[in-house]
Amino acid sequence: MTSKKPKTALARLLDNISQIDRIEGSEVGESLVEEMIAPTKEETVQPAITPRSELSNKEINIQFIDPKYCRPWQFADRPDDEMGNIEELADSIKRYGQQEPVLVRPLTTSSTIRFEIVFGNRRWRACQLAGESMLAIIKSVSDQEASLFQKEENEKRKDLSDLARARSYRAQLEAGIFVSEAEMSKRLDISRKTLNDLMAFLRVPDELAAAIPNFKHLSRAMAVKLATLAKDKTILNRLIELGPKIGKKMLLTSNIEKFVYQTSTTPTRKNEKIEIKDTKGHALFNIITNSQGTTTIKIKPNLANRYDIDDLKNLIYQYLIDCKDKEGALDEP
């Protein structure tokens, strides 16, 4: 026996819609407006999703409203550059009508703006552009409920970046809608790890984020990795150098540390070879340093016939002293 998937917040709202009427701009009757803006019984502490048994027909209406009397919720999480093709959506609404309603809540603080859009900003803009009335669910909801409904609506949309979500959550926290990330996690039914991973986008230094062309489309795992690595100022500078490559096929979360520690601002050196001679001009040995900085001492084949092992050790030791005299004394060979 299989269990049914729990309904989303939007589905619960739609289950309790009582009527469909058309409201055109200022033709909204005063009695209907008063009914729509009636506050909920408790505006302080409410459960994440209002139980269906507590929803009454008077609390929800679905209407056609004039989009000019609406404004977005100030904590809307979809920025302008992630709105998609508004013109195409407007043309679709003209041809086939609006397929999904928006969710709005009544306002009493403005004489010209009557509703605040909880979710559906793209549809609102498209209706404005198309010159069409907008189908909307009207319900008085608290800020915490608005945050929940927005979150559930956008979970099914892949075109909203995690960076946009994180910025909205931060704004809500700063405004005191939630007193902490712990409360936000509980009220919005988001795991603490998921929320922490989302907020990692905001812990990445601005200069590093600016250096990464597709920063807002990085994976959450990469955002967490960058936020952790960037705590070291030296590594931060190296990450900025790598910025244009981060997130591409050759530089992913699994190997970014390898690239970070291989990055260097010093030019790659070619192999260096120095020949060491004695006072009579006879070749003793070669000092070879490769491009990775590894040094090898190569002794001439016939050197063992002219010097014993202690003499060779002293010759090499004296050379090393000459090279390292600025770094302190060496131990005796």
C-alpha cells in the first residue's frame, strides 16, 4: 500500500476556494474589500501551514483583479534578471488566458495599492504588459506564511537561483520576520543543512563572487567550499585568480583545492643547471633545479678518483652554505 504525497500549501488553498468573481479596478465593492482584508484571528505565532480545518470560505477568494492595484512583496525572491521572457508569457496570456493564479494579500496602508503579491510576479508583469486582468487568490496571510507560500511555489521552478533565495532569506532575517535561522528552518520546513548551504552563497567574499562569471548558478557544494577556503586571505587571492574557471568542467568542487594549491603568481621556471668547479677549474658536480623547484646534485663520474667521500661532502656543504647563507646556518655534514 502506498501513501499519498502531502499536498502543498497552494493545493490546500485551492481546495478551499469558495467563489470566482470578476473585479475590475475601482469597481470592487466596499463590503467585498472589507471581507478580503479582514485580518486572521491570530497574527503572532502560527503553524507553518494552516490546517485545512481552520480555513474558512471567508478567508479565501479567487478573483480577477486589475494588476495596476498590486505591488510585489518586499521580500520577493525572484530578481529582475531571473524573470525570464515576460513578453512571451504576456503573449500566451493574451492567446490562451492565465493558466495559474497568483497569490496576493490585501493591503490597508495604501489608498492606491490594494494588494501585495506573495508569489506570481512574472504573471503580474505579464498581465500588465498584456493589458489583461489578473487571476489571483486573495488571502490575508502573515509575513511568515507569505514566506512559506513563496518557498513552496518556487520549489518546483528550476530557473530561480539559490543565490536569489539566499538573498531573500537574509532580508527576511534582517527584518525580523524570523528571529534566527533555526526558526526559519522550522517554519519553512527546510533542513538546517539545506538552509546553511544556501546561505553559503552570501558568505563568499564579494570580490571572489564578482570574479566568477556564473557564480549564482554554482552548486551549493561549491558555494560551501568557496566560503570555507576564502577564510584564508592568501587562498582567497588564489581563488580570485581562478575565478573565470571555477564551476567549469576542469575545475569542480571535487578538485578545486588541487588547483588552489597549484596556483602561483610566480612564473614557471625552466630547468636551471649550474656547474661547480674546484680552484684549478676542474668540474666537480652539477646543480640542477627543475621547474617544480626540486634540486638535484649530479657528481662527475671521475670525481671519486680524485676526492674521497669526506672531501666531496665538504665541497657540497660549502656550496649549500653559499646558497643558503641568508636562511641561517646549516648542520654539519
